[in-house]
Amino acid sequence: MSFTYQQALEFLNTLQSKGIRPGLKNIALALARFGNPQFQFPAVHIGGTNGKGSTAAITANILKTAGYKVGLFTSPHLHSVRERIQINSQHISQADFASMVKEIKDGLSIDLTYFEFLTLMAFFYFAQNKVDIGVIEVGLGGRLDATNLLLPKVTIVTNVHLDHQHWLGRSLKSIALEKGGIIKYNTPFITGVKQKDLISLLKKICKLKNASFYQIGADIRYRRGKHGFSYFGLKRHLSHLKLGLKGEYQIKNATLGLGAIEVLEKVGFTVKDKHIQKGLKSVSWPGRFEVITSSPKVILDVAHNPAGAMALKKNLSSYNKNLVLVLGIMQDKNIKKIMKILAPLAQIVIVTSPQTPRAAKAELLSNIAKNYCSHIKIIPSVSQAITTALSIATPNDLVLVTGSLYTVAEAREALRLRCLGK
């Protein structure tokens, strides 16, 4: 009897109850059982509080444009778990997904979490398909993350901010130590971290591991202009670059990706200027300051912590429009700080609650939002919140949906169905 895609999803969902379990023992045993597939392809390993998925997508797209077969592993997903495992921008097929889940499930007696199982799947899939390189996003932290059994050619930490403190520690220093745990011996390291004390800490780790240290603002730089941005790298200088992702923070992510490309060139990869230009321009990463419609302008952004909210606020400064804000946030996030940053920008705040047990109740969000905006609407259903926002907004207004990946995913689906209905 064949094992269906639906059965594969049902099995994987049973692993959700195991929650998060930092540690490398079980995943190391599981990878060994399947021949250590993570050693069968070179990789770029990317961690950080925010922007690591975008940096991974940008890096992978440039390498794909240069003609390489590129595996991309990211998390979490917006609509389908298959989004997490891609080769050259193609999601793993339902058939391959199902057969791989069955093969691993039947051949493994080791107790794995949901994320560990998917990490093993991704590495096994990339090895079986003989990718030229894998671009791998850290799931949580770094040091004890299931992805941290790679032997990459370059590692990146995009930035360090307060998030997931329950797992990573209460201070920025402790979080930086966890994220810096992906730095490998004799392997170049690139970072966009700004805090001087954290830079000093990461430099010490690099020195201990004989890893070259490259930093945005010192070794690699960017400059934004009227016609795109310029990149000043380790050896390369490129001008008038255009990026398919919006926002200055995405230019910073692109700069980190370009730094990684330069490191890869030192170990034999060939990427021409035209590949970089085309790869940057054509990259897509849904839910990251994603413009859905223009009248009214609807933007979706997965900002889910104070640092992400600040970056989003900076992006909004160029829009001189009345703002209708649709906000749904997880209860384990710093709701007050996120609200303090975003709610004062809006003429109307619609608070909502996506369909996950982690979501904060809309009523709780409303009580906090009242401190920063006088016009609040409580609409628990995300799809109904979207309908209400669009009915309120004039053609010249801006509708922003943010606060969580879960909120954005439900909003994106609601907008898709709305377009189909038309």
C-alpha cells in the first residue's frame, strides 16, 4: 500500500507535540544512520535574529542564476511545509516528500522532533539529488540547532536582537553566544551585527577557531542610491544593483549574501557580475514587505519582534499615506514593544488572532493598542479583519498586515481567495 502525501503530513504533525528540544545528539545519530548526507554537499549556513531567510533566498537565487543546482532549506513556512525544502526554487514534490518521510520513518528508531525530522529530510534530499551547494537557514539559535552539523564553506549571522529568550538566554550576549555557535574552525564568517560588545564577542570566537571575520560597515559595505544600491566587497565593487525585495534592511541582507558569494569564489565557485545583477533583481521571498495590491496598497510583512517592527517602521517612512494596521501577534512575543512601535503610525488598528494556540487573544492586543491609537477594532478572524480593512481603506490608503508569520499566512490566503472570487 502506497504512503500518501496526506499520510506524510499526518505523521509529521504527530511530531509537533514534541515541541522544541535543543541538542545535537539525536539528530547526529539520525544523520549517521542515513550516511551523513550533510557532508555530501558544500553549504552556506545562515543564522541571526531577523533576515536570515531573506539572506538565504538572495544567496540561493544568485547561485542558481550562475548555473548551480542549489538546495535551499528555510523555516518556518507560510502555506505548505514543502516550501522549506527547495532545489532551484522548486518545492520538493508531494510524491518525493511522501516517499522520503516513509523512508526515514521506516528506517529510523531515533526519537526526533518535527524540525529535526525536516532537517534530516532536507539534507538527505539534497544529497540524493546531488546539489552543487546547499543554503541552510538555522531554525533557532545556532549552537544546538539541528542544522549545526554541517561543515559549511561560509557562515553568516545577520544580526542579534532579543527574541526567543526562553531558549537562548535573557541577554544579548547570551543570544550572541548561541548564534555564534555556528562559527566553524577555519571557515570564514560574515556578520551584520552592529553592537560593539557583540562584535568583540564574535571576533573572539572567530580567533579561537581561526575563522576569518568579515563585518558589514568595515570589510563589506553598501550604499543606497536613487537607482538601486552599490556594493563594496572584499574585491568586488558593483553599482546600480536592483533588488527584488523592498526595504533597506533587504539591501543589508543582500550585502551579506554578496559577501558569501565572494567567499565561495575563493573555493572554486564562479559567479559573474551579470549573475549577481539578475539574481538580485529576480529574487522573491513572500511575506517580507510584500506588496499585494496597489489601490489601496496592501503590504504584508512577517515582523514579529521589536527589531523587526523597527525595520518595518523605517520602511513605512517613505509612504505618505493614512495607515490601516492589521495586527496579530504571538502571546510569547514582546507585544507591548511591538505595539508601541507600530500602533502610533496608524489611523486605525484592527487587532486579530490567527488560528494557532500560540496567538495572543485579540482582546489582549486591543487593551494594549488603546494606549497608542484611539481607533481600535477587534476582529478575531484574520480573513474578516482583511475584509474590514479593505472596506475601511480608501484607494489612497495603506493597509499593513503584520505581527506574525501566522497572521501574514492567513491574510495572504484570504487575499488570494478574494482575488479568485472577483
